[in-house]
Amino acid sequence: MRSGQILLLLTAWAVTQWPFIVYSDIDLHTAAAPAATLTFILATLPLGMGLVLPSLWLLFAVLRKATSHGVAPPCLVG
């Protein structure tokens, strides 16, 4: 619920600032990266996500296990 409220707040702020989201003398289209850079990022983003998301899934799957082969993990003394 709170994340939805934060998203709504940021969206409302961006709408009120449009088109001068960055500074009052720089509009959003002037501050944007060149088209070649945006195309490169859009093309390589699925490849990066394809590498990162399975790695995170494996990490969380390994850390979620409470025991390993019936042996409890050692307790950390802090």
C-alpha cells in the first residue's frame, strides 16, 4: 500500500513539473541521452536481466534452505 502511495506521489510531482523535470531551463527531451545510446540500452537490457535474474533466484533458493543434508548450519556469534 505504501509503495503505491509513493508511486502516486512521485507521479503527481512529475506531472506538475512537466516538461521541466530536470531544471527550469532544461526540458526532458534536451536532457535525454542520444537515440543510439537509448537504443543500445534497450537492446542489451533483456540480456542483462537474463543473466541477473536467474542468479538472484539461485542465490535466494540456496539461502532459503534451513538445513543442508540434515545438518543445521553453524550459528553466527555476534
